[in-house]
Amino acid sequence: MTTDFQARAHAHVNELRATPDIVMTACEIGSGPPRELSADDAALIASAWGDAAVEGVREYLLSTDHIHVAWHMDDYSLEGEFFLKDVRNCLSGRVVPYVDVSLSPEQQELMNDGLMMLEEAPGSGRLTALRRHAPSQGLWFYDTNHRNLVPLEVDYRSYVDTLLVMKGTPGWQYLFTDVDLRHGKYHATVRQLEKTLEGFPDLFPDHDYSHLRERFQARCDRPIGGRARRAR
């Protein structure tokens, strides 16, 4: 496996392009090696997460401010999209630019004061944000469709690695939340995740999806292809 994130992103795009019946609708990924981590970059990351975080993100830098990838199967049975900011672009940007009165006052304050937009599927109503000054590099997932703002059980590096492996599949972030996916309102999201985790091991055999399938089973209370038990 290549070490830097930019090269890994290119490898995943090449996998999509090489897969029969997949149509690429967006591919802004840049070229060349990642931009070096400058002294100002290191100071920015350290100010947000502490000095120890600087080396941890060095292999997760991009050559551009962002990458944008979108794709779908010919029959639209599977699809994915992500617009991912370079971590330096994220931390130097603005807070999440939304107001959602359906959220609690504490969540609204968090959204407008401490969350910086990291990644989204444009137009989907879903995004992931980084929380500055969080000791665990806290990430939060916001879904306007279900009026959710929830913490993610994953750090920055694991998040972007999983983003590539799942190739921007809609709602994969819910596998790393405590949201009860057995609730009927998540039926479409769960069904899409199930089809993805059924199909991806055959489409992309070089990647291990077993841990994600296990998370699906734990969160949805059923194995892939099984019948869900609805929450009461």
C-alpha cells in the first residue's frame, strides 16, 4: 500500500475507473505529491489539536485544497460521492455555515462555534466536520435529512481511510455512531449500506470489508442479507 493519502486516493479512483459498469461523474483529485507541511501548517494543526497531532497527519495531506469524486453504477444500484478538504484547508476555513433550529441549543452552539467542515457529498444534506480544540480530534456527522448532529466513533485518520474504502457511499458514517439504525426512518440508508457491503467485496477484492460488515450487523441487529428487528 502506498503511504501518502494523495496516492491512495488516486489508487481508489483507478479502481473505480477499472470496474465495469461504473460511471465516473466527477473526478477533481489533483496530481503530483502532497504539498509539504510548512511551519505555518504545523502551527495551525498544533493550535487545533496539540503538538502530538502534527506528525500524525503528515501522511494525510493533499496536493490541492480538496478532492471531489462522484460515481454510480450504470443502473444506479450503488453510488458514492465525497468532497474532501485538505486538513489545512479545513482548519483554516469557516465553521459549518448552517442554522438548524431543530437541534438543541447546545448542538446549535457547537455547530456555529467549533465545527469546521471537512467533507460532504454536495447537495446530499450530509457532512462531516472537525471539532477544533478536541483532544481526540473529534469528528461530528450532520445529516439534515434526519436532523442529526452526532459524534463519530473514529478519529481523523481512520475517517479519511474509511472514506476511501467506502468510496463515498451515502450514510456510511452512521456505522460509527450510536444512532439506532433499526428505526424505520433509516430504512433507505440501511438498505443502501447493505447493498454496498454485499457488493463491494466482489467489486474491490483488494480491500477487507469484514470489520465494516461486523459494524453493520451490530448497528442494525442483523447480518448482511438478514432481516432486521425493528426498534420499539
